[in-house]
Amino acid sequence: NQGVPTVPLEADITRTCRTLRVRREAQVRFHDLDLRRPIDQARSQLFHRLRLLGLRWIVPAESSVQSQGTFRETWQSRWEPEYSVAIVEASVWGTTVESAAAARVDKIIAEGSLVELTETVERCLLADLPGALDRLLATLADKAALDADVVHLMDALPALARAQRYGDVRQTDTGALRKVSEVLVVRICAGLQRAVASLDATNAAAMRRRIDAVNTAIGLLSESVRDRWLDTLATMIDRTDVHGLLLGRIVRLLLDAERLSDVSLRLQRALSAGVAAADKAAWVDGFFSDGALLLIHDAELRGLLDDWVCQLDDTQFVDTLPLLRRTFGTFAAAEREAIAERVARGAESLDRARNEEFDVELAAAALATVDLILGKFDG
């Protein structure tokens, strides 16, 4: 109703929605956006700004056309009367959607933790708020320089690295973002040695999740940053004060990065007789978690693991079974079947080789040929 007075923020939302052909409808509507189209990119910016303001009228969703690429976004809208009240409440931040969202970011800059700041970087970039993003990155760099807690830095990096994926599709300069990310990596590498020392099982499991997250994030950064990270991990694989869960995981990450050539020897050493059963299981958990393909295709690793399980006595087997079940429970059913099939096939081949007798008459012709060849080389 045009006769009803509205706050400036609601007037701006109404005007912007009319321009972008976004309707306030009571029924659920999906918006499948292709960010290569200018109108869809403008819609995406509006939707992300509304999210920063806490207006839940339009929220991220999934649909049949959603893809993993950065060119696609899917949103779901459904208008309810109480959202008019929420818009009035959000009007304290500004008179337009852009200014209000930027002011909301400034409040996070003033009060947020390091992790909250990095999560907001991604949202600010998606909402196309360059001024607020500059202020956010400056504050983030200062806070990262003062924060000595490696855990905080590790928790902060993934969101910051992810945000760099949006530079190409949104024509956004992510140079400053990249510099802050690289500073975080340098500080993480400097403090990781101390952070992994003498952890109990619970804290080691939490640290493994952080190491996995950082490793994934660093894959989105430059090659030099990745090399620094892998070099840092390589310095820890022979330490005795690092939990087996972490040692196994670090060896696995270095194997995936083609940085190790003695993995079979390390697995053999980790499963040797002098190591406690719980420590062996922890190492196996760290190394083989989400690693079904390793066991399917690497007969040597599969054989070492099979030999270790067969050597466990009843007490050790009962003690390690929960850890092993948790590790292999992450594999898909088809992967577990493939591993079992290869283990069984290997056992059958070994039994067959042991039971077969050597037939001298059948081998005589082949042996004569070998003698002839060797005689020629000797001559």
C-alpha cells in the first residue's frame, strides 16, 4: 500500500527488488542464479546483504541445478508478515541495504573474534562491500599479528582461503585477501611444532581435524605457501612426542602430496611389536581414514595391515576393535567389499603357492632355456 509510511531501508529494499524482479511471495520460490549474468550477480549481492542484516526472507538452498562451481548459487525465498518488523529493526544500521550491511560489518570489525572476522570476509566479499572489506582485512591483519594461539589461526584460515575463489566470477581484487592468508599460514607453520606436542586422544582428534582443514585451505593458495606447509609437516613425522593419530595423518598427507617414498616402512614401524596396541590403532586411524583407495590399490600396505591384525591376541583385538571400526566405518560399503575381496584373494594365492609342488619334468624345458641364455652371457 503506497499510503502506508515506510522506513527508508524498506523503501530501498522494495525499489531494488522491483528492479531485480524479486517478489515478496508467501509461497516458497527457488532462485537459481548464474553469476555470469549481470542481473543474477546483482540478485546475489542483494541476498548476501540481507543475510548480513539477519533478514531471513531469502536464504541459501539446494536445488537440482546447483553445482560445485562458483558460478552457481541457489536461494529460497518465502515472505512472512513478521519480516516487515525485522526490516524496521534492521533500519538502525542504515537507510539503504548497502549502507546498512556495511555498518553491520563495521560492528563485527569492532567486536568480533579472529574466526568471526575471517568468516565475515567471505560474506562481505559475496555481498560486494569493498569499503567494508578493506577495513575488515586491515583489522584482520592486525589481530592475526597479535594472536599467538595457533588454534585460533588454524580455525580462521579455511574461510579466508575459500573467499579467494570468488575473485574471477565477481571481478573482485583478492590481492589483499591473499596476503593476509599467507601471513596466517606463516604464523601457523611457525607455531605448529609446539601445538602438536604431547596431546591426549581427544585433543589430538581435534587437532587432526584442524590440520585437515588447513591442508584443504592451503590447496587454494599459492604453490610456495603449500611448499612451506608441507615442509613444516615433514619435520614432525619422526617425533616421539606427537600422538599416533597425528603422525599417521601427517604421513598420509605427505604421501598424497608425493613427498614420501618410505611409507610402507613407516607403517611397518608403527605396527611393530614394541608399540602399544592403542598407539598402533591410532596411527592406522590417522593414516587410513578416508583412504579406502589406498587399501584397494596398494597390495603392500594392505598386506602389512592384514599381518598386523592377524598378529593381535584376543585382548589386543578387543581393545583396538572400536578404533578400527571407526576408521573403516568411514569407507563406503562397495569400498569395504573391494578391500575384503583383495585380502581374501591374496590369502588364496599364498595358500595355493605354498601347496603347489615343483614339477621338474614340466619345468625342464624352461630351465634349459635359462641355462642357455646365462651361458651366452658368461661366454
